[in-house]
Amino acid sequence: MIIAITGIRDLHLDSHQIVESVIFAYVKAFPEAHFYFGGARGVDTIALIAASEAGALCKVIVPFRVDDQPHEATAAIGKYVLVQNIREMKLPHGRRAFLMRNEALIHPADLVLGFTDVKLEGGTHHAMTLARKQDKTLVGVLVKNKHFDPLEAPR
């Protein structure tokens, strides 16, 4: 079984424990699963660390090279992911590269965990939409964005 993880980059510190708890629960429930990550900061990095520390087999798919990823993501990938489990797509830089990375992340997945702030735009929304279109099992988990709380009513 392959479980793909997608989520927001600007994760609020209050939501780190939510991500960790969900990941620990899925690693425990599916100990033989392979967990796929997009290699970005935020949810990807927090979830990668949690899954690795729980003993999961982790694979990372990045649109460019690992060295092109944000520092915190690069550090986590270097520490927690075996070289043979890193896929560097080496795509031309640009928005399309991230969309193609999402396709590579979601396509092989049996289950997708989407950590979302419910914004109807951006990479997480795109990945979750792909999962729905491909009839993947999709579990959405609401998390806080550093810049706004999705549970607060707009003023």
C-alpha cells in the first residue's frame, strides 16, 4: 500500500501535533505501507519526520533536486530518507513543475492524506483534487495556516 501525504506549507505551530498524531496513527494502522512525500516545508517535512521516527518506509518526490528544496525540507530528507527512496524529477523551474510533482505523488497512491486549511487554491488543493478525480481514498485533515485560522469566521 502507498499512502501519499500532501499539505500546506505555512503550517501553524499549533497544528504540528495534529499532523504528527495522524501520521503516527496511519503508520501504526498500516505498518507495511510506503509513505510518499512531496519534499516541501510545512506539512511535508513534519509528516516525513513523524513517519520516519515511527519506522515507516518513506519516499520523497521533488520537482527539481533535493538541494533546491527549502532548507528545513532538505535537512529532513537528508536525515530520514535513504538515497534510493528519493526521486528528483529535475523539471524546468516553474509552477507546472509542482503540478507534475503532485501527479507523480498522487498517481501511485492507494490512500491520500491531505492536511488542508480549506483554501481552494494552491498545491494542496490541486493534489487533493487529483486524488478525487483518480478515485483515490482521500482523507482530509483540517489544520491551521500560520497566516489565518480556517475555523475563524471572516470579519
